[in-house]
Amino acid sequence: MLSRRDFLAIGAAAGASALLKPTSVLAAQGARRFHCCLASKVIAERPELLDLVREAGVSDIWLASYFFGHWYEKPEDLKPVIAMVQAKGLGWNIINVPLGHPGDALGDVTGATPLAPPTRWQMAQRPDGTKYSGTSLHPPATQENVDAIRRIRALKPATVFLDDDFRLAQGPGVIGGCFCDWHKKQFLEKHGFSQSHWEELLADVQARNFSPVLRCWVDHACDQLTACFKAQQAVAPEVALGNMIMYLGAEKAGIRLADYADAPFRVGEMMFHDGDFGRLSGKTGELFSCLFHRRYARPDLAYSETTAFPADQLSARNMAAKLAVSTICDVRNTMYMSGMTPFPETHWETLAPAMRKQAAFHEAIEGHTPRGPFKHYWGEASRYVGNDNPFSIFLASGIPFEVVETLSPNGWTFLSDQDARYCQPKGNCFCRTGLKDIPKPIRAIPDSLDALWKLKAEMVAGGLNVPYVTDDKPVVCAWYPTARKVFLWNLAETREDVQLQVQDRKIPLLIGGLDSVLVSV
């Protein structure tokens, strides 16, 4: 039942909707759609936000409902806000936070939202026996999440996303799974292992040793998480259930990416505030993770993680710069998030024109794949035992690149420490200096721009038959030969003059700080 106040508010909004302009072309057509997560309580208190985001080009609002054993908003209580959203001509969908996050990832300034699951849910256990709250699967977590989806189904949402606590690792780079006695017993019995195997596993986790027993452990965790996901899918088959993947999320976090290839799939990013995104490696790491996840995610089902956290700690300029990542990777949906507190309203003054610009660029390269001599590779060792610290600086070289699933005998590949340790090198492979026992075909170079410029000079001297930036400046150069386009993203904070070499001609360009251009070649 709606209160009289709710009824009048919805009626007024519905009446006003007849006078609204058509939703922005950014949302209504083309390759790119823009989404925004807004807490229902915030919308109820500040309904003008709906007009603000709509005029900027947002097409869909995402509402939170079920949080790790607690109802942030019960489905029936969301109905008035859903009606307000619909009256503005906006779509709506639901986000659940299924397992709980190790720490405050909600940013609820009121302090009213619980940050840990209820006591009937057991805590997760690390290999050393210490415990933490969140990201573990014990009964009744799966059943209660299934029951929540069943109740939410009555609202008839098109899509429900599981937020990125839907993993079995405490954070990026952590080899996950719960090491409690209950999970230990399950694992040993399933594989016919003994206590000595368990001791071997603990040692391998500590050393990041990619052993057969560790592979079994990680695959076991993936089986558990996938089963939980499928149980939720089964209770509402008409609803598209999606997984928000963590930064470089993969098997070590219990996430077997191939299992989610046909579902809505948020590519994992991590640079949520200026301190992280302001670093060159923050930008190249963000792009690296997105390129990796697009190996699995369909472009039309792919969503960005354009997140500010805390809500006011990522500047509007940096948030606008992040939009280039999705354009380069052909991620068709931009998802703005900031926990339960919206980022400053003034951000939209910067974001709106940036959204229009990136949407136009995206339209020109939609469906085309970047190609180039640098190879983006993230192998099994990185996915199972890596520390999620990619050797990503090559993305700032001004030389085109492409994503590969196996090591290529052609081109140049930058390897993470774990891939360098376990792979069978092919072609020209590089790793960071300082790594011990480097296989002879792999060349170690410093993780620095100076080392990159020296390598770039060697490549140019040997002949490069691709478009590339001639200057020693940090620029991402994504080449789409089938579209005859080159996308350049200036990673410097300052405006830069650069030259794009295309066969025997040089194209002079002036690119603003953190800005991007699209060039026809």
C-alpha cells in the first residue's frame, strides 16, 4: 500500500513526464549507454537528482535491495521510488550485495546500514587461521540469497547485478577460498587428499607456488561460487543475473570468468580516488584489467566500474578521463557508482560533455578490435597465483597493442612476475628487473618510462609498420585497422603536442590533459 504522500509524488512525477524532452541520444541509441547507481533513500530525499542525471545522458538507475543477509530496501518498499524513476523516462534495475565486503564498501554516511552479515552467517578464515567478515560461502548464505532473488523477482526487474563482494577472496591479489575446518574437510574428501596435502596447500598459498594441489583448491572455490550464482539464476530465469567482477578478478578469487561470459558482466577496475588514478600505473592498470576481462565479456553485456570511493575523492576530471577506458575496450555500458552516497552534483557539469564526446568516439569503433605489435597477456599463473600487479606500462608507450589469450611468437609481450616464472616464452618477452631465475629468452627491463622509451627507440629503428606516436610521452595508442581509426588517450595531466606516424606521414595533434582524440587513418 502506498501512503498518500507517495501517491501524490508519483502522480505529480507522472504528469510532469509528459512534458520531458526525449531521453538523451547517448542513452537512446548508439554503442554507449550510461547508468547510475542511486540509493532509494537518496532519491526519495533528493528527487531532483533524477532530472540531473537524465539530462546528462543517463538512461538507467540501479537501486540497492539485499545486502548480505539484510534488506537495505525490501522489494515492496522500492515500488514508490521505481515509479518515480519510471515517471522520468528512466529504466531501473536492482543491485544486491550477496556475501558481504571485508570493510566498509558502502559509504553510507548515516551509519544505518550494517557492514557485516548477521551472526547466523559464519566468518571467513584465512590460511593463518585468522577470520574476517565477508566473501565466504557457508550455509545459509546461498539459500538466503536465493530467497532474496525470489522476492525481488516480483518487481519484474530486467537485470539484477551481484556486487563485487561476490567473490571468495578478501581483495585483489589474494588467493581466496575459506580455510576453515568445514571447507577443509569438503576439499580433502572430494579430492581424496590427506592432511599432508593440506599442509602442502598452505605452503603453496604462502609462496604463490602454482602446484597441482593449489590448482585443485582454486578450482574447488570456483565450483562453489558458480553453483551459488546458478542457484540464484534458476529461481528467476527470466531475469538477467549479472556479476560485478573485481579488479583483475579471476580464478584465485573463486571467479571462473568463462562461467559468466553470457551474463551481464562488469569489468573490474580499482582506481576509485585521485591518489590511485592519479598515478600512471593506476591508469594503465585500470585499462589492463578492463582489456583482460573483455576476453570473456560480450561488449553489449559489459559494464564499466566507473566508481568514486569515498564518493567525493575522485575528481570530476579523473572520472571523465576514465570514460576512455570503456571506449578503447568496447564496453558498451558505463556504470557510475559511489556507494550509498552520491558523488558531488557538480561532477555532472564535467561528465555530461565528456559522455557525449566518448559516445561519439565509441560509435565509430564499436565492434572493432584493437591491433598492434605489443601483446596484452594475462596467463594462468597470474590468474591462479598472481599478485594482480600487471606489467602494464607498455600501454602508455604510444605503440598499438592487442589482447592475446596465449603467448604469441610475434610482437612483444610484457609479463607479470608469475607468468614470467611459469610460462613457456615465445617471441619477444619482457619482465621487470629484480625477478629471480628468469628464463633466458625473457628480457628484464625496469618498470619505468625511461626504459620504455629506450625499447620504443629500438622498435622504431627496426621498423614499425603500424601507426604510432613518435614522441616520448605517455599516450595510449589504440589502433582499429578495420575501422581505419586510431584512438589516442593522453595520460599526462598537461596538454601535449604529439605526432602520430602513419606510414610515411606525420599527423600533428594537440591533446588536452587526460583527454582523448580519434583520428582517421
